[in-house]
Amino acid sequence: MNKIDYNQIALSKAKELGYDTIRYAGEREGWRYFHLIKYSLIGKKVGLPHYIRIDCNGIVLNLEERDDILWALHQEISLNNLT
């Protein structure tokens, strides 16, 4: 069984979408959530942050529902001490 490198998958998706880096935002129901970040936009108001989720097979999906985005945002804040 091969181990999936979730960070590498998320980083390659971020580069594909034009983002600079990623930040882990938690895990729920077998999905791992990542925040895609563009350093040039840090500190600017640009709407909801861009999150993706990756399942155990390496399938990447964009988060589009507001409830999922807000859950990931709160998880990211608590995991990374971003108060």
C-alpha cells in the first residue's frame, strides 16, 4: 500500500491554480483540508479563502459550500494558533 503525500498533492494543486503555498486546515470524515494562500493577497480583503479537500485516494475537490469553508477556517485557526 502506497502512502499518499497529501501535502505534495495540495501544493501541486495550489501551483496549478496560481497560489504560492498551502496550510493544513484539519481532517473530517476521511478528507484532509488545505488552505491555498497567495502571499501577495495576505492582509487584503478578497472574500472567502480558497480551500481544497483531498480524500484517501488522492482526489482533490474545491470547497464551495459556505458551511464547509467556515468549518475549515475555524479548524485552521485552532490548529495553527492564528488568533
